[in-house]
Amino acid sequence: MSQQSTHDEPVVRAKMSPARKKRMAWLGLLAILTLAVVLPLASYSVYWLGGNAVAQDVGSVTNPRSNMWRAVEQGVGGYTAVNGAEAGVLIAQGGVRWQQLRDGPVAKYMPWLVLGMLAIVVLYHLIHGKNKLDASQLSGRKIKRWNSFDRSVHWITAISFIVLAITGLSMLIGKNVLIPLLGKAGFSWWAQASITIHNVVGPVFSVGVLLMIVLWVWHNFPTKVDLEWFKQGGGMFTKSHPSAGRMNGGEKVWFWVVAVVGLAVSITGIIMLVPIYNLPVPTWLSWVPLIEGTRPQMQEANLVHAVLSLGWTALAVGHVYIGTAGTEGAFEGMKTGYVSEEWAKQHHDLWAEDAAAKGQVVVLDDTTTQGAVGTGSQPAAAQ
Ligand code: HEM
């Protein structure tokens, strides 16, 4: 409908010619393009129009906020909502150093010790073979070496050690080694499970180490006989069988490694568990190094724990080899409690002589190793 003027006269609109329309469209497009190019460069126009002093200042003065964080990194305190030893510490510098050491040398080099030891053991076995018994036939006469409590303590501690080694290594190097095998989701599940298993099995292991120390320290004090045993390399590279008492020099060294490193690994482990289990630390324990459980102390505890336990795992590879494939008859002792008289004479001659003098050599029913031949359930002393 056409519009009407107040005087009812028709309004005549001047029509734009097609040529003008086209010109206007081109001009519009040109204006848009010009603005699109010029507007982003507006800051330069400020510079050219005399704002250069401002622009230069902006270039030379560092952001005051980054200056503040630089100062914080150097140890300047501030306000934090944390109470206790770390109140006011905005960036704990020790944490950066700890992570560099843990993810650097500890995670990169220490696991190679374990693999290196595995390689040495395999090489030794290929070259030297099993340390076999000289006797071609066993007489059936045996000597009791470990009672059932000794064996339970040994196997509970050994199994927990293996579980701790697997879960501990998963936490330390799993990110690099396991993600390609399990995928990210699979590894995330296993990493969480590893932490929980490690936290639960750790204390069991520590009790095992304490019991081992109390039970076996008595036969692990060094003697002159051990010196001679070491001089002969424990007979590992010759056909000789150096003299030994109940435990030989090598076993004594392993015992003291278990005692000293076991205690250190247990204490550093417990220091890390204190905040997780919210354990109260009694004041009379304040002499224990790192016991207060502050973050820097826990970082130190973590490094000591990782380095010692990985070195220990490497040594354990040697112990496991000697106790199984390396020495004929050794495993039997920790499995049944009894060793053959032939094994005792070959590896612990002084102890075997002592046992014979005390009438402790027995003849056992081979099928059960429990009942003595012809004497009901009690082992019979051999003649
Ligand atoms: C599955 C792995 C293991 C095997 C097969 C094994 C085997 C043995 C055997 C056969 C013995 C007796 C040696 C003898 O009668 O002279 C023994 C002793 C011993 N084992 Fe193990 N063991 C293992 C793991 C461990 C671990 C992980 C630890 C420490 C955490 C350990 C600590 C000890 C100690 C302290 C002794 C006694 C040494 C002494 O009193 O001088 N074992 N082991």
C-alpha cells in the first residue's frame, strides 16, 4: 500500500539507478576492507600520534605481578591459609628440586641397577651353572635349619617385598613404561591400586623385617671364618667350598643389608604414611630424623626411600637366584625346614659338625619330610 501525505498527495520516491547502486556497493565493500585492515593497527597509530613514550614504558617495565612471583620463588613469604610449619610459604622451592631429582636421576638410572643385576645373574648362570651338590646320592639324613615360625616370617616378608617392589616401581616409572602397555585409563587404575597396595603392605613388611632381625641376629655376627670365606670368593668362582658356620659370610652381609636398609626403608616409609593414616607422632620419638613429617622432610624421606629400596631390590635379585636356581638344595631348607646332611657339609661344614656332635642329624620320611622313619611323628636321630 502506498503511503499518503497529510494532504492526501502521493509521495514520490526517487528511484536509485542500478549504476549508482553498484557504485555504493563497491564503496561499502571497500570501507569494510579498509576498517578491517586499519582497526587492528590502531595501536600503532597511537604510537605515531605521540603516544610513543607510553609504548616504550610498557616495553621496558616488567609486569609487577611477575616481579612479585619472582620474589616469592626466592623465598619471600606471604599469606596462605595453611597452618603449621609451612604457613606463609607461597611456593615451596624444595618441591621443585625434589621433583627434578625424583623424575631425573632416581627414576632414570636406579631401575637399571635391577636390570643390571638380572643380567649379571643370567650371565653367571650361563657361564658357571648351578652350584650342585658334590654327593651323587643323598643318604636321607637331614638337619633342621629353620622352624615353622622362621619360615613364615621369611615368606611373608619375601612376598610383601616382591609386592612392594612391583607397586613401587609402578609408581616411579609406570608413567613411561606402563602407559604404552595398559593405555592411559588402564594405567590410571593400576597406579591408584599400586598406591593403596603399597600403603597397606608396607607396614606388614616392616614388621617382617623387625622379626627377622630379632630372630636371626644371633647367628649373623661376623667371625674370622667369614674373612677366609670372602678371601675364597665364597667358592663362587672355584670348585672349593670355604668353611662356614651356621651362616656363611655372604649370607651375613645379606642379613645386615636387610637389617640396616630394611629399617631405613621402613622408617622413611612410615614418615610418608604419617599424614596418610593421620598417625599421632609421640614426642619421645622426636629424635628420629625427618619424623616431624613437614613437606621438605617428606620429600627427603621419599628420595632416601626410593634410592635405598631400588638398590636393595637389585641385591635381592642375587639373593633370590642363590636361594633357587643358583644352589642345589638351598630352597628345600626354607620350604621344609630341613636340609640334607650333604648340603650342610658342603656349604656349612662347621655347623654340620656341630649338629652331628649334638645328635641333631635325623632320618626323615622323604615323601612328607614330617614323620621320622620307624619312629612315628618324631624325627629319629641318625646313627
Ligand atoms: C622369592 C624370593 C626369595 C627366596 C627364594 C629366598 C630364599 C631364601 C633361602 C633359601 C634362604 C635360606 C638360606 C640358608 O638356609 O642358608 C633365605 C634366607 C634369608 N632370606 Fe630369603 N629368599 C627370598 C626373598 C627374600 C627377601 C625379599 C628378603 C628380604 C626382604 C629375604 C631375606 C632373607 C634373610 C634375612 C635370610 C636369612 C639370612 C641370614 O640369616 O643370614 N629373602 N632366603
